[in-house]
Amino acid sequence: MPVRLRTSGKDIIASGTAITFHNDNLEVHIAQFVFIFNFINEGTEQKINFRSEGPTRLVIELFNFNSSLGTGSSSPVKLGTLVNRELFLTFVVTSFSPSASKVVHYTFMLGEPA
């Protein structure tokens, strides 16, 4: 029997947990799109930058996401559109140290037609 997950009127299209190899990047492929979680240790401030690498690749730069308690988006982030619907991402990252593997919990959601 198929399972359909929804939250706040949004359809969950991909959700899971991945553990990176050491502190390397994580790539999530959805349809023709690639979302790259890039972990950067620089300074002490935690911040998130989004950088496009063309029409189908988005790099999510995560600076200093090294908390064993977890750090992530405080609310869903609108990334753009997919199949004419708003695409959102929410995530939490945990790690024991800057050089350790990252545990990434992620959820991609589709909203109303754009």
C-alpha cells in the first residue's frame, strides 16, 4: 500500500537520514536536480549560503555545522520550483567534531503550484 506524507499542506517527496564519509559532501538527486550539502569549517560563526552551479545544481554551503546536538534550518527554506510547485527543504546536521562524519536528516517538500 503506498504511503503519502504531508505536513502543513505540503507533500513530502524525499526524506531520510544519511551519514557522510568522513566530513565529505552529501549529494541528493531529485528528478534532474542535484542538491549538494557542502560542509565548510571556517571561523566560528554558523551560517548557510546557497550557490547555484547552473540550472540543475544547488550547493548548500554549511559553515561550522559541528554540533553533537544538531544544527539546521529553523523552518523550511524555499529552494525554487519543481513540476510547477514550490520546493522546500528542511534539515538538521549533527557531528562530533569538524573532521568527523556528518549525520544529515533532510526533508524535501512540494507546496502549492507556483
